[in-house]
Amino acid sequence: MTAQLFRFFLVPVSVLLWSAAGADEPPSPSVDQAVPLPDDDLRQITVSLLQRYPELASSPGVKVAGAYLGGPGRTDAATVLYYPHTEQRGIKEAFDVHCRRTQPSTTWACNDVAIRRYLQLASQAFEVRVLAGISAEAAFALVEAARRDLNASATDVSTAVIITEHHAEPRQYFVSWGTPEGALTLTMLAQLADGGNPRNPDDWHATLYEPPALE
């Protein structure tokens, strides 16, 4: 076992404080049911990922990991977010992994592996989390447009926290805002104009997002 791999197994595991977003809603800021992922489970997940994604070995370790036990159909779920393993042109990339297992199996199947990107803005210290299939240039333009329209709404929220896709609507993205520490406060829904250039902030229009009322 290499020293790099060994470090993965020594990193303390904290409780995961956020959930996966729904198909048409921005991510929730917290989930009460999350519990720490046991070290043996984390080890099994990490080893299986290293076999498929050897570049993960360049990560310093695990940032957060949590499990949701006893879900529908006696299925457990787990999420592991690793520290960034690469940085190019100021954009960091990290593995964001979602796993499942059917009780009482002890083996996690991690078929949902995504890259989470971190964008550094000159206007804030907190790095914007990008969980959407959008280029870095488009993400910068999207945040700039959302900030413009947010200021027009006379709010004092100034820190962009996370960008996610509106899977039910093309050319629409959620831009969530909050405190300088990353706690979510409100969300803007941004849409690209028909035929618009996603790298041009003027081609984006953002409005305050109001979740649909539950029936």
C-alpha cells in the first residue's frame, strides 16, 4: 500500500451536511438523517474507486463522507466527497461519489461518480461549487449575471455558493447564495436567452427562485 493511499484511511470522517438535489430543486442545506460513514466502508469505497479512477490518488484525502441507512426498499446510501485532485487554470476538480447497497450486503456499489469543480472569484473568498455541466467561462458569466439581478432585488446577500442544473428545463441553472462561510440563504434561477452566448453575462437573466408549493 502506498503512502498516498494510506493517507486516505487516516482522514477523520465528518457527518455529511447536505443532500443530493432533486430533479427540479436546488440542493437542501442539511439532512438530519446523515450518519458518519464507518472507516471500513470508506476504505472499501476508496479502494474500488482507485481501481477505476487512478487519478484519485492525487487527492489529499476525504473531505466529507456520510451515510443514509434504512432507505426505501431496505437500501442504504452513502456520499463521499474527496478533496480536489487536480487544479488547472485556477479551477479545482474533486470526485463527488454516491453509492448504494442493499441490506444486509456489506459491499457498496458506487455507480454515480461525478466531478465537482471549484471556481475562485475575485469578488469573494468562498469558492463556488459547480455541480452542473457548464464550462468555467459560462459559470463565471452566470454568476456575474445572477449577482447583477440579485443586486437589483436590493438584497445584501453577496456570496455565490453553488451552481446546479435545472434538469427539467434546458438552459436553466440554479445559483444559490449565502454567507461568506457557504451557508445557503436564497437561490436564483437563471435562464439563457434563446440563441444566447453562455459566456456573455448579458445573455443570462436571473430571478429569485420560489419552490413550488406542496399539494
